[in-house]
Amino acid sequence: MEIEAFRADAEAAGYTDFYRRDLKTAGDEGPHTHDFDARVMVTGGSIKLTIAGTCKTYSPGDWCEVPAGTVHAEELGPDGVQLLVAKRAHRP
């Protein structure tokens, strides 16, 4: 997916907060949750996400959604990862 399409789709779904993250190393948070919905698109490098027990590696152009309260864990690729992150306030 291209960045413009990711952003347009996320905006249409109610995501309003966008920012980039460049992670070279990550602390060992282990499995955790957030109090917001997140969509993330990989723009460089790679990341392995375990979401609700399912593990998948994401590379440039791949994206996923992590709803608020969903248990997930992250493992960076060997060269880190660059992400475009979209956040949306949780909708109970």
C-alpha cells in the first residue's frame, strides 16, 4: 500500500492523529495493550508483531490495525523499523 492510500483510508475510518516512528532498538515491553486504536504502516525495515496470539512479520508497504485493549508484542527486524502510525480514540 502507498502512504497516501494508507492515510486516506485511515482518515475515512476516523483516525485523526498521524506520526512517524523510527525505531532502531526497542525496550522489552513484552505483551501489552493501548487505550487507543492504532493502524501502523511499515515504511522501512521490518517488524514482527504478535497480535492476540498470532505472529506475522511486516515489511515496507504492509500495514495492520491493533484495536484498543488488544494484547500485542513487537520484535524489530535486524535494521529496525520505520512506521507511519495512525491513532484513533477508542470507541467503546
